[in-house]
Amino acid sequence: MCQSAVYLGEKEIAQDVIWLRVEGDDIQFATFFEEPQTVRGTIKRLDFLKHSVILEPIRGEDDE
């Protein structure tokens, strides 16, 4: 099986992710037995050898 870990910046936010979908600034993903999660960000890097997805958070007005 080829699940991946998802990181938001340096922090791991999910393991064993089976699918990921990008819709504008929203990135939705899910594991086998949990409800899908949605975060705002962009894909910074996909590492197929390490089974990891690195997301970069979107900086907004709330981050000040």
C-alpha cells in the first residue's frame, strides 16, 4: 500500500493518507477510517520515496 504522511509546514497533521484533492486554496485529504480533513494551503513538495506531502500554509490577515 502507498499511503502518505501530510505535513503542514514542519508539523505532521496526518498519517496513512489515501487520497488528496486540491480545490483552490483548500486541500482535502482522508485516511481509511476517518472523515476527510480540509486545510488551507499549497503543495510545497511531494516526496514519493518518503511517502510524504509537504503543505505550505497560506498566510492571511489572521496570522499577524
